[in-house]
Amino acid sequence: MDWRDDYKKKLCSAPEALRHIKNGDRVVVGHATGEPSYLLEVLAENASWYENVEIVHMVAMGKGKYCQPEYQKNFRHNSLFLGGSTRKAIEEGRGDFTPIFFSEIPELFRTTLHPNVLLMNLSPPNEHGFCSFGVSVDYTKPAAEVADICIAQINKCMPRTYGDSFIHISELDYIVEADYPIIEMASTEITEVERTIGKHCASLVKDGDTLQLGFGALPDAVLSSLKDKKDLGIHSEMISDGVIDLIESGVINNKKKNLYPGKCVLIFIMGTRRLYDYVDNNPFFQFMTADYANDPRVIAQNDNMVSINSCVQVDLMGQVVSTNVGLRQISGVGGQVDFVRGANMSKGGRAIIAIYSTAGGGKISKIVPFLDQGAAVTTSRYDVSYVVTEYGVAALKGKNLRDRARALINIAHPDFRPELIAEYEKRFHAAF
């Protein structure tokens, strides 16, 4: 059958497609800015059709209506990474959190959390009948390979990205046409504190390094401090708009990468329409699945790999908490540990944790004597190479506990150093 005839045969309305979800089904949703907004809206509008449907995804960037209290008999969210629209459901017992490294999620869907239905957001097909997963390949493509039913929102707003980013019309079960804008995440203005942290991180980056960065003001501050570097590369879980200027100026050219030289390797992106248009039909970017690009063994194939991540707390031993405030789950591990370990395995690699020295308007130190009760360690003290705040850089790799504590106290906010020093002297039986 010609793919065009197959397309017409599978084309239907959203309610018609979503009627194929059965009570008790597990529904996996495309990730982050790649979520199929229209399908999720129609799903919530017709909640009365369903009972006890499990909705699984990582961070939700949309409205997350299925997490609202009035739908608790219809839907139960199983989060792999909490977001603003889903956090309250987990806190109030209307949802669940499953700890998992990003690199392991595709295998999770092949085994423990088999998807009955996948809801995804794709570009229109090309002349050969292939649609692109666009801004979110990560776990969405692997889920499509094992789901019992694949429902696609075909969306002209979705950019066509290169790499392992395609699915043929023949692999889809139901097609819904809906040209909804891709969710945008605008960068915030960089503060002086963030700019200072960015400069400290940039001091650890050398010409020819390959970088992993996240989303937000701190990664943008790092990028803004790299303008004098040369021949940088990108092998990252994600990027945002901040990389575009460095690419156009030639700072990021991927020339020194061992793996995919000349290409930025990613699994998803979050940004504005400027970024989405920039990656559209642009072979400079290679989008891969999470079990490949986030695999530490793959990451480590790049020499001089530098990972830069953030966290909630660091204790005096160098233990890093990134997902909890005490017992309160606020996010998930994502790719932090994948890239920390990949950077550590890389020849010449460095793993950096970049944080503000305080939280809560300056009332809470992020460098602490002891982790909050109930907090879960995200990145172990054995994995961290550097911790950076606006007060400097603490190099931890190879240091004993006493020297680690001293280095961390020296980059803590001055208001909190006395109590940290008191704990140091008590713990190590020595003057600071």
C-alpha cells in the first residue's frame, strides 16, 4: 500500500483515536516540549470515558490537567521526573514517582513499564512517508517501537530533526492532524550572581572540550562566558537557545569531538521558536535516543567531556542532592548521573556541579553539614569532580574528607561559614 493511502486510512479525529485507550491501560506521553498538547486536552475533556488509566512521562511542560483532583478516579500519573504541573499530584498521593536514570527509560518501557498506548507529537511525513520526532526523540521513539497502540498528533509546527529521529507512517495506528504551537521555554535574564558562577565554570572549560549543559539561567550564564573559547563541541541531553550564538560565532563547531565530529548530539531540546526553527532540517544537529546518547559508555567516547549540572544541596563530604527537599520530591535525576559518570570515564573529562550558594532569598545555605532528613543522594561523593558557587571552585576529586570539607566551606556563603566551620572542627578534631 502506498503510504499516502495508509495515512488517509489511519486519519481520524482525536476522540476517535483516544477511544482506543481502555480502562487500566498504561499511556506513555511524549516528553517535555514534544508533548502532544492537543491530544492531552481532548483526553482530559473526555475523562469520563476512563477509569484508572496510568499516564507515564518525564517532565510535563503543558497544563497537566489529568493530574487535577477531579480526575483522580480517571487518571493516575506515574512521573519519571516531576514538573510544575505534576508535582502537587505526587505530594497529595494522587500520583507516583518512579526513580530511574534517563538512559534506562527506553529499557524500562521494553520491560517493566510496557506502554499499552503512546501519545506523540510528530512532524508531517516527508515524500517517503517518514515523520520526525522533532524536539523530543529521547524515550519517545523507543516507546513507539514497543507500544501496543501508537497515536500520533501530526503537527506542521514540529521541526524536522535529523539523526535517529524518524518513524514511518506504517508504524502508526491512528493519526490526528492538529497544528498546535510547540511549547516554548524562554530564557530568563542572567543575574550578576549567575554571571559570576558562569565565569567560574568557564574557567574549567578548555578549547576543544565537549559540553553537556541543561536548561535555565545557570547554563545560559556558562554559555555567555565561553565566547573566547575555540572548537567546543556538544554532546548533551538537551540544549536551549543559548547555544545558537556560540554556533554562529564559530565557538561551537564540534571539530574536536571523537564521536560524531561536526555534529551536536542531543536527545531533546527546550527553548523558543528561534531554536526550533534553527534545528529544523539542520544536519548540524543529530537527535538520538536516551539509551544511546545518555549511556555513560557512549558519552565517554568523547575525550575532554565536561558535564555541568545543578542541585539542591551539597554536604561537606560532597554528596549531591538534586531531586528532593527533604522527603519532598521536586524533580528527578534526568541525565545528571549519566553525564557525570560519562565525563568521569572520559579521557580528560570533568564533572561540574554548579549551584547558588544560598536558597530561600539567602536564608538557606546550599552547602550543608548534613543532608536534610529524607533527602536522597543523587550524585555520590565518589562521582563529583568540582562544585562551583559564586564564591569560587571547590575541586573535590582525589581529596580526603577533611580537605573536601575545607574546600566546600571556602565557597559557601560567608553568612553560613561559621556554623560549617564549627561542624568541621567538631568532626575532624582540628582547627579550620
